[in-house]
Amino acid sequence: MAGALAIGAAGALAGYLVYGVLHAPAQAEAQATTLTRGSVAYAICLAVRAGVIEETLFRGLAIEQLTVLTGKRWLAASLAALAFTALHALRFEWVQLIPIGAISIILTAL
């Protein structure tokens, strides 16, 4: 429960920073419509796929394998969070990486 609250708080704070302080244009709705082509079923499948696969790869597999390679759990977790955020840079603008990175740090810490 505390983890869910931390994720919500980090997302809200990062969103405020991006859209309130930095005045980035809110493109999420247009991007979501373009990405899902208006299909609710496709949007649900995409969200589940992203949640399950990304968390398994970046929070499960990557951290475990990098821990074996580096011998340091904190370094492995940091590299996995950095890689997760960096891969999102292929699709998002840099300011949108702030909420992604903030939530990634919380999820990685959990």
C-alpha cells in the first residue's frame, strides 16, 4: 500500500514539475489516441503488455542478471532504471522522461 502511494506521489510531483513548472504541452491524450487508434480493447492490451513485460524485463530479469555481473544490487538496480528511462527516450520528449524516471526509481526501489 505504501509503495502504491509512493508511486502516485512521485507521479503527481513529476507531472506537476513537467506540466506546471516547465509548462510542457500536455500531449498525452493525443499520443494515446494515436497509439491506440481509438480502440479501448487495444489500449487495455497495450497497457497490460507494457506493465507485465516491462516490469518483468527491467525490474526482474535485468536487476537479477546485472547483480550477478556486477556483484552489487544497488548498481544493478540503478543501471536497470537508467536503461528503462533511456529506452523511453526513443518515443517521448525529454521532459516526459521526468515522470517516467521518477516512477522507475520508485518501482526499482520497491
